[in-house]
Amino acid sequence: MNVIDILTPERRSWNMSRIKGQNTGPERKLRSMLHKSGLRFRLHRKDLPGKPDIVFPKYQTVIFVNGCFWHRHKGCAMAYTPKSRTDFWQAKFERTIERDARKTKELRALGWKVLTFWECEINSEPESCIERVLTTFRESYSLTPRISATKSTIE
Ligand SMILES: [Zn+2]
């Protein structure tokens, strides 16, 4: 009997959710740092493609926190390929990469900015992750047309 067989269904689904990674350690860490920086956001908005982990409606920006293993962080030690059942893993990884690319494209087409952070980045250089978020917001602010000016022109 292998380990999976002796887990109860509840336990098993808990394990899977840990592996699939909603509310994972890195995501919680990033969220709490964003919160400390005074930023407010929404989580896992189901009405958006790919259910982004963190959503800033005001800045039309979403964040995905990607696990390095599942989402195949290029050149990262955590993105190794298991030695057995290589084909199975390869196919699985390809589907994930394809899905990630598709949801990013869909979000951009809807006018959202998409930021992706890797778990190893959040763990090793959290400050630069926060800086990247802030830079994106500053850019989107300077690009926002001045609505009041436009209005007065129309009137
Ligand atoms: Zn990584």
C-alpha cells in the first residue's frame, strides 16, 4: 500500500491544495508585505481569467504567485524534473505553461497588467518584488488620462 492510499479523501484534497498552491507560504508572505506597504487588494477573483491570486482593481493590475516547480521557473533549481514517469511530468508541465500563457494573454486583452512572481523571488528578495509592484502602479498612474481635463474640453 502506498502513502496516497491510506490518506482520507479530506486529507488527500488538503494535500493537493497545498501542492496546487492557493494561499501558499510565498503568496501569504507577499500579501502581508503589500498590506504593510499600505496597498489594498482582492484575492482570487473568479470572474477574471485564471483567477489571479492578487487583484488591484484600481490599478487594473493582477499578480500571479507561481510555484517554481509547477510553473517551471526557467533556470531555477526548484524546477527540476522528477526522474521517474518523465513523460507524465513533461506533459503536465507543458499544459501548465500553456495555460499560464493563455490566461496572461486573456487578461492583457481585457486591459489588465499582469505581474508574475516566482516563489523563490518572494523568498529571497521580497523587497524587490514590492518595488516592482509600486513601479507598475506609478507607470499606470502617469499613463492615466486626466479625466477632469478631458471633461472640461468636451463641455
Ligand atoms: Zn524559482
